[in-house]
Amino acid sequence: MSTLKKISRYFAAFGLLCCLSTSPASYAEELQEGFSKERLQRLNIKFNSLIKNRKNAGFTALIYRNNKQVHKMSMGWQDIERKIPMRADSIFRIYSMSKAITSIAALILYEEGHFQIDQAVADFIPEFNNIRVYKSGEGDGIKTADLHRPVTIRDLFIHTSGLTYHFLGNTAVHKLYRQQGVMPGVEELYPEEGDASAITDLDAMVKTLSRIPLLHQPGERMSYSVSIDVLGRVIEVISGQPLDQFMHERIFKPLKMKDTGFVLPQEKLNRFTANYSMSDGQIKLIDDPLNSQHQRANRIHAGGAGLVSTAHDYMQFQLMILNGGKLGSARILGPKTLDFALSNHFPIDDLPRPVWMKQDSHGLGFALAMNPARMGMLTSTGTADWAGAASTFFWIDRNENLAAVFMTQDMPIKNNLLIELGRTLTYQALVE
């Protein structure tokens, strides 16, 4: 074969190889911190469809990995009635996502030696020395029993105190919560005959609680409850400061969480979302942002459910945890304290707990996924998370150095529709 023919065949083969290397089967994905940008678009497509099909009003979300933003989305409506689009800095009622922040605030005092995890709550709130446990009966015929052991600080963190929430049942104890106005931060959830405005500070709340029997003995089972609100009162007693002031000085200011607090100031109302209830294609306004109880100056500092925040602010809080208690120059906690907090604190693996709780373990203020396969949840072992009553949710995956927060306003919370969907569509895009 002549030299010219050999050269021609060589270039023909080279050309074929180039064509094959750019074919769809070998296309190189565009990645950012291990996330496929193309696959992340599935999040936008799916959540846009929820808005289009009137399943939700709107969303804002952030996903970070290795301290870098890999995805953000803001879509739909902040306020449907006034036709205000969702913004990246829209402000949301985060309800029970407040619990994680209050828990970190308490751990700041724990690091300073002010309490031990299994110390009695009554050491700081003397009224808890007299608390009783429900046994039987209704109204004036209620019978109670003595405590088998004191309620501890750990009980407050992991909801094994025997306290409850006014909207989680209709027992004699739940009725007393409603009648006595014990509805901190979640007044709009089935208030019935109660008067939430009767209690405007944590001191009054714990004194009222001390006169209501516990739902069950401490440590007997997990009952989701006002426990973190009581923990907020412990913070006030130890620090000598109102909870909002302590949080501002020790967490919000250092982490530059400028839009997080218990009371929404007038100048931020233009960014406050409307709160809705959505079912069967019907969207019902349940809290108008311009007339919301979140504007009340005397609003109770409900550490379990009372904060408002933005996706950006909450991500600052999550990144601090991912970075071992530090963000930038601000050190909030030590890394060993976070390791301790994000360990399983349930006393037994099969501790009875609410039927809706998929997470199989609980740390100090966070739910934990210790067996994702058994839970049916796409995530990493040890992932910490929680959600809010209006369907906001977040998670912190320290194995993948990943944090995500999704904000919306849809009550009551739709666990399966949003939380598992958001998590699945995030992890399917993580390819490296």
C-alpha cells in the first residue's frame, strides 16, 4: 500500500473516532461540585408542575455542596392575591424548623458548662417539680399519677418529656392545652376553643404547662411537643436574656442571618409570603402577610415554631453546622459538640414514636436517618433534618458535605409530596 493511501486511511479512522467521541452515548456531563447540571433541572421541572397544577403557590430552594451553591430556584407566587412573584429573599414562616436553631442556642450554653444533658428541667424551672402525669378521666374528673423520674433536658431535646402539642390529639390533655392557650408559634393550627393571645411569654407558658398533666411518663415514648419551647425558657433562665435577644447576639448576628426573627418588622412586609392551605386544586389563604400575627410585637418567643426566615439565612445556619460549628470567622459551637448533638439519643432503637415520623432516630434537636433503606428514604446514613408545618424542610448530609433547604407555605405539611420528592430529585443529580 502506498504511503499516501496509509495516510488517508489514518485520517479517516481518526475522523470516525472523533465522531464517536462526541456521540450522545459518550457525552460528558457538565458538573458542579459533583452535581449534574442537566439532572438538577428535574427539580425545576417537577416543582414548576406542582405550581401549574395548583398543588403549591411557589417555592424558593438552595442546595450547597462543599460550601458552594450548586442550585437555586425561585418560582411561582409569594402572594397570589396581590400577584407578587416569589423572590430569592422572600420571608417564610418556618415553624418547626425553629427547633434546630433553638437547640443550637441551648448547646452554646451547654458548652459553657451551664447544664448537663440529663439534668432535671426543674433545676431551672421549679414549677416542673410539681408536674403530674395523666392517668384517666376528663375535665374535673381527671386522675393523675406521680412522675417515675424527673423530666430532663435530654427529654426536651428529643421529645420524650411527656409534653405534647394542642393539635396532635383530642385527649383530655390536648383539650387542656387548647383551653389554656398553650399554642406557641402555631396558633393557626386548629385553635378551636383556645385563646393563644392569653400567653405572650415563655415564663407564663411553662407555669401554665406545670398545671397540665403530662401525656405520659418521661422517657416512655416520643411525643412531638412544645418541649423545645420549654428549652427556650431554660435558655432565658440561664442567660438572663429574652430568647430573641440571645439568638440575635449568639447566632443571627454572627452568621449574618439578617431576616430571621420572631417578629416581622414593617419594612420587610413586602417580602413576607402568604400562607395557604391547598387540596383538590383549591388554594385557600389562611394567613394574610399584611395582617399576620407574626407582626405582633408581644408575640411569644416560641423556640419550637415561632421564627420567620429566608432560604439564604437558613442556609447560613446549615453551613455553620457542615463546617463543624464555624462559618467564616464566626465560631458558634465546637465540632465535638456537633458530633454529640448529631448522634442518636433515643434510649432504645424501637422507642415508640409518632406514626408519621419516618426518621428512625433523633439527635439533640434534629431527626436523624440512621437506616435510610428501612425508612425508604434516599439519603446518607446520619443525615440530619427537620421540617415546618407549612411544608418547609431542610437537611444536612455531612457524609456528602451537602445542605439543602426548600421553602414554601402550604399547611398542613405534606411530607411525602414535597420532602421525599425534593430529596430524591436532589440526590439523583449527585453523580460524583
